[in-house]
Amino acid sequence: MSDNDHFLRPDIDYIMCNYDNSDDPITKLICEQIETVYDPEFPIVDIFTLWLIYSILVDTDEFKIEIVMTYTTPSCPEWELIQQMIKNAISDKLPTYDTNIEITFDPQRSLDMIKDQDLRRMFE
């Protein structure tokens, strides 16, 4: 991966990324693992459903995973724990891969990004 390949790529609409229909089995596996990670402040909701993951790029040649994500707030007190939980979840199924997580607040996360409409209403 080059430096231009993973962070805020112009060909990716970060708000609308939907990996549910991905054809790539490794990306599907990563998404399934991320769905086991819950925000410590909202332990009934996984971070994928909260739409904290903006981008997942996999380099199968180099065994690298690049994740661009955000937090529920810029001052998230559990940021280190969330990142470690993501890495641990992915490592459970893909132990030979190195996971790099980049944080962005552009675009700023909003309730409109939450996938589930009922869940979105709960936060309003």
C-alpha cells in the first residue's frame, strides 16, 4: 500500500461504506470480528453498528489491515481500549496480519450515520 492508498481516498465515500455486501472474504471476516467489539460507554451496541468504522483496506501481500475510524466524541475516554479491542478481535482470526488504526474526525460522526433506525432514535 502506498501512502495515498489508505487515508481519505477520494474513491471511497467514508460515510456510506457498507461492507455487508463485500465479496472479499477477508474483509467480511474483519467486519464480523469488529462487530464483536462494543463501545464501553454503550455496551449494547457494537462499534460497527455505531458507524465508527469509515474504511477497511486489506493488503493480502503484505498482511496488513488499515482501518480508518472515529469515536463517538473527540474526547472519548476509552480510545485506547477500543483500539486494543479491535486489534485483539482481528488478531483472533487473522494472527499473521498487522492492523493499523487511524483516527479521523473528518467527517464528524453524527447520529445519522448509525445504521439501525431504532438504535438511532435511542440516541436522539
